[in-house]
Amino acid sequence: MDAVGSAELGRSGARRELTPAEAQQMSRKVHQVELAISLVLRVGVVASVVVIAVGLGLMFAHHGSYVALRGPSTYRALTSASTSFPHSFAALGHALALGEGRGVVVLGVLILILTPVLRVAVGVVSFVYEKDAPMALVTLFVLVVLVGSFFLAGV
């Protein structure tokens, strides 16, 4: 079967040619799915960049010593594991409630991490929309593995 679905399996398992109307409809569906996936990826990346930039602005506005990157606040000290960036959802919520730049940066990184996961979720919906059950199931399995890996990693 090619990309625009010029053939499909009939009840007997034999391929049959799609009519021009069916091929046009399949092509339209594929185009809509591609646009949806493209939109999800673009919005996710742009949103994460904007949120991270706002967070960095807040960090530098509230902590002038970050700008110099010399003296008591060096780059290594700012990026070490001992910094107080939120490491849990509760800590992230608390940091965001206080308007801390660190929390906003972590939220931006979280958006960036979740963007491909959302893309896979859109893939599941798109295969259901295209009535491609085998691919919908495979993509759903990939989504379950992705989400499961976050929980197994202790997120």
C-alpha cells in the first residue's frame, strides 16, 4: 500500500484498487493528519522556548548575580546538581505559585519533553481517524510505553 492508499485489502484479503474519489478522500485525510502533527510539534516547541525565555528573564531579574557568571555565582555553581530547581511536581507547583524563574524554566523543559509524547497521542487519533486499526494499536502501544517509562523513572 502506498502513502496515499491507492489500494486496500478487501474482505478476502486481496487488494482492491481505490476509486478516484476514495483515493482523493484518503489523500485529504493524510494531509489533515500531517497538518495536525506539524501543528502539535510547532506549537510545543515554540511554547517551550517562550516559557523557558520568560523563566530565564525572571531568574536574571530576581538574581542579578546570575548575569555576571563570575564571583560567588559561577556557571558551574548555577548548573550543578545541588541547585534548587524543582525536582517534583509538588515542588514545581510551589515554585510556579511563587513566580520563581527556576520553576518557569522547568515548566518550559517539561513542555518540550511532553511535545513528542503528544505527537504520538495525535498519531493514535490520526490512525483511528484513517481507520487503520493495526497502526492505531501499534502507536497506542508506543504511547503506553512512553508514558509508562515516565512513571517507571520516578517522575
